[in-house]
Amino acid sequence: MLHPVNQPVDLEAVFPARAPYPRPTGFRWQGRRYRVEEVHLVHERREGATRLLLYSVTADGALIQLLYDSSRARWYLDGVYVEEG
């Protein structure tokens, strides 16, 4: 289940020459640096004129959802997946 966080992060990314989206490599959240180990999914959606990019990534062993808000040119830690039970 996705536990919502919705807090801004400082993100590091690479921009591959022929890729449609940047690839996150790491981010800083609450004073700690997280290394992105794998990008599982990138999903683009629109809210009005705003383009949002949602990334599901594994970072330091945790499954995390990152969000890029194009209207603010800002990255957010959108949520952390936690196991139920």
C-alpha cells in the first residue's frame, strides 16, 4: 500500500540522449541521501495544463514513488510503499 508523503526532495538525474524522460539516480530527503537502485515504472499524466511524471523506484531497498511537477519545476517524494499485515 502506498503511504502518502508529498514532501519536496532535491533530486539528481541523468538525461539519456534518446530517452523520453530523465532517469533519477539519487535524492536527498530529510537530510539523508538516497541512491536510486532501479527505476521500475515511469508514468506521465496531466492535470489541466500541468504535466506530471510519476516514477516508481527502489532506493536504498525501499519502494518509493517520486513525482515531478512541471508547473513548479519541482520533485517530490510522493509516497513510500509499505507492506500490510
